Amino acid sequence: MLLSWAKQKQKTKNKIKEVAFDLIKLYAERRTKEGFQFSPDTYLQDELEASFIYEDTPDQLKATNDIKSRYGISTANGSIDLWGL
């Protein structure tokens, strides 16, 4: 049975509201949980990165530095949203 346009439109609106509510709930739960702070790179990390046989392109180097700097900075409550890449 085919739904009329109005019924389909209302069904879609309801689903969008449900997904939005779920996202709001998820982010509220994340704000209450303690995050994880990564430690600074050690000499072992530097050695591992230096052992790669290919040099990073400027874009790859920028991406690596952006990610490292992002995880070196915590949010106001000290947590890091690992899903927010």
C-alpha cells in the first residue's frame, strides 16, 4: 500500500525528530562522562614515526599535527570527544 505524500512527509518528520532527540540524549550523556587525556609523544613514538620509509606529504604532516594538537587540548570539563574527528 502506497502512502500518500502527506503521510510520508509526516512519517519522515517524526523520524527526524526521533533521531534528533537520540542525538541530543547521546551528547548529554557524553558530557557527563570523564574523557581520556592522551600523554605527549615519547621518544618511542618519535622513533616509530621516523622508521617509516616514506616521507609524509605536506598534507599528511598537517593532518597528523592537527590530530595530535586536537587531542592535546581537552574540553572545558576535561574530556575529549573521540567521535568528533
